[in-house]
Amino acid sequence: FFLMLRRPPRSTLFPYTTLFRSRGVYVLGSYAYVVDIYSGLKVIDISTPSSPEIIGSVDTPGWANDVYVSGSYAYVTDGESGLQVIDISDPSSPAIIGFVDTPGYARAVYVSGSYAYVAAGESGLQIIDISTPSSPAIIGSVDTPGYAEGVYVSGSYAYVADRESGLQIIDISTPSSPTILGSVDTDSANDV
């Protein structure tokens, strides 16, 4: 006996469902940006909380895991397809304008200034220059001892949830050469 997983077919009655596998959400102003592992990014108008409405969407090539919004762009970690940069200046017509293929499985993202910090599974933390959103580029990385699942940035430090290796604290003051400063065993860390 074996189970084969496939992307579910899209419904013509409910083409914008987020019911199946929503993974991440970022709220900014009157919009919620939701990523669904099987159907990419959905833009939801939440100006009337009692009747939210999906007003735009764009599918991503991989499995969307997390989203961070900064300015007119949504940064989506897309599993084996790396980091997707999506122009959301027109929320009803989001469009992928750039991407970078990260090593490992892109799980989570945090944006600070001109950099996107990606927790990339077995490839640790990837630091990506997003100063030109259409051409993001990896400029630094550090391999963590476990499996990087989540990331949060504060000042000169990135905090990485590194599954069985707990919380990793990384100095990112020089983005091109991040270094692990310390860690704490938490039994299992999946998000920060």
C-alpha cells in the first residue's frame, strides 16, 4: 500500500479556496496576504472583517510556505523553488517579478531593510539582497546544525528555529558572512 500525493485540481465553483493548505499570513492595512502550499499567494481584502474577499492571486511554481510584505512586494518562500518576489502594487493583480533559487527547502522569510532572510531547511540561513526586487541575489549564508524552519530578525541578529537543534542565534551585522553566536536546546523548534 502506498499513498501518492498530487496537487488537487482547481474547482471552477470555488477557484480561490484557501481551505486546503494555508501556511502563512501577513496582514498590512486592509489586506491579508495568505500563502497556500498548493496555490501560491492570495490577496484578501479585509476592510470589512465580517465579509473578507479574495481580490487577487498568483500561483507560484513550488509549494508556498511563508510570506513577508515590504513596500509594494510580497516575498514568498516556495519550497524547492526558492524565494519568489511578487509585485503587489495592484493588489487585484499580483505578479511574480523575480526569484532566487535557494539551496535547501525555502521554509520561512523575514525582510529587514534591503535583505530577505530565508530559513532554508537543511541549508540553514540564506541572506538575500533584495535591493533590486526583480533580481534578488544570495550574498551570504550560514549552515545551521539542524533543519532551519523559522526566522526572525532584530537588529544585528537573526533567530532561527532549527528543529531538533533548537534556537540558533546568528550575527548578521555583516550580511555576507553571518556567524552563529550561540544556541539553546529547546527539544524542537519549528517557528520563532
